[in-house]
Amino acid sequence: MYAMRVEDHVLRELHRAAADAGRRGISMPSSDLDTVTRRVGNREVAQKAIGRLVRAGQIVRVRKDLLVLPETTGLLGVDMLDLVDAITPQPYLVTGGRALEHYQLTDQHFFGVVVLVPGHMKKLSYRGQLTSFFRTDPSHIWGWEDGARPQVATPERAIVDALNHPRYGVSLTMALDALLLAASKDSGFLDRLHTTVLRYDSRAAARRIGFVVERFFGADAAGPYRELLGANRAPVLLRSSGPDAGPVDTSWRVVVNALLEPERAPA
């Protein structure tokens, strides 16, 4: 009778434990080893087998307590967003360029992933991609589709983030292209964009988005944003990380310190 190699046995049980935990193809030994040990019979044997599988390249060790397991074909079917979902406590939100890419609002592939989280988390690197975790007040971590896993920002939330937070890695041109594409694909998008800015509860964001919406969609579309401008007369920078100088749009109280030149022509 064929005797299963201990490595094969351990790999099978790692898959089973990971699937039972709701993270198919992703093993966290600190959580899974007890289950594996009950089936293999010896914890030390299981740990040594995992080490051999890693050295042989059959398992990818992302970090000390995070392993990616191969599919039956031997290929790795786990994506960076799968890993983010497996290791990140609730609530969290994937935003920025990776969210735009998720909804096919850009043809740019983002190797950097931005995740909003309530506490400190170390950066995560996997297959040439790098996830950065931005510590954020939990009340500001919202805006994914109900039941979605991983929790990726809706197009409107991702675009508002991109236009207001250059540190999330989306250029102004890319953000404008995504805005125009989203509006052309979905007649309800601009209404949801306004609702998102309302919930964002930021005068600066309302001024930036209102200014941009008026520029590309007209005064009627931008009208609802005027109620959100606030009483402060000091202008905000259109691009917060850009130069302080530039013409001031007094209507929206915005310093136009960047060129509004999307690659995509307005519809």
C-alpha cells in the first residue's frame, strides 16, 4: 500500500485547517498547527515538515506566521488582497489605486496596496507587491459593498480618497481619469459621489470635489457641494502635497496648484 509522505500529509492538513478557518490557501501556523498536529500526531514532526516544504518551494513563507499554500496544480492562487483579508482585523478598507484597479477604472497595475486600519500594522510584501497600512480613526473606515471580501472601497470612496490624499499613491491624472470613466459607466455615480463626500465630513474634500465636478460636469452637477463649503474663507490646496502657490478659485476657495488634465476626454 502506498504510504503518504509526511510532507504531503502535513500539506493536506494545512489546506484543510486553512479552509475551515475561512482563508483558503493561506495558513497561519499559530492558529492551524494544533489542528494539523491532531491529525499528524506530532507537532515537531509537522513543524519540520513545513520547514522542508518551504525550503523546497512548495510553500511560500510570506512572513513568520503566514504561509501561502499551492493549489493542486502546484500554482499559487492567492492574491495580495486575499492575504490582507486574512490577516487584517476588522474594520479595514482597501483604497487608492488598487481599489480603482479592482473596478477596472484604470489600466494601471498598482504594486502598492493601501489599507486603512484602526491600529498599527507592519507593511506586508508578497510577490513584488507591498501593502502599506495607514492608521485611521475607525469612524473613517467605511465604504465597501455589503458582504464584500476583501473589503475594497467603492469607486466613489476610492476616488474621493485619491483626490484628497496623494500619499495613497494615485496621481491627479489617474484620479480624474477614474472619475470620468466611473461617471460614463454609471448614471448614478455622481449622486453616490456626493453622498460619499457628505459622509466624508470634510470641508476641504467638499471644496476639491465640488471644484473638479464643476470643471468636468458643469455647475448644476456641482451645486449640491456649495452647501458643504463651510464659513472659513482660507483656501485649500487642490493637491495637498503640491506647491503652495497657484491661482485661487474664490468661488470654491481652492488654490489650483496642479493641472486638471485627464488623459481620458470628458464624455
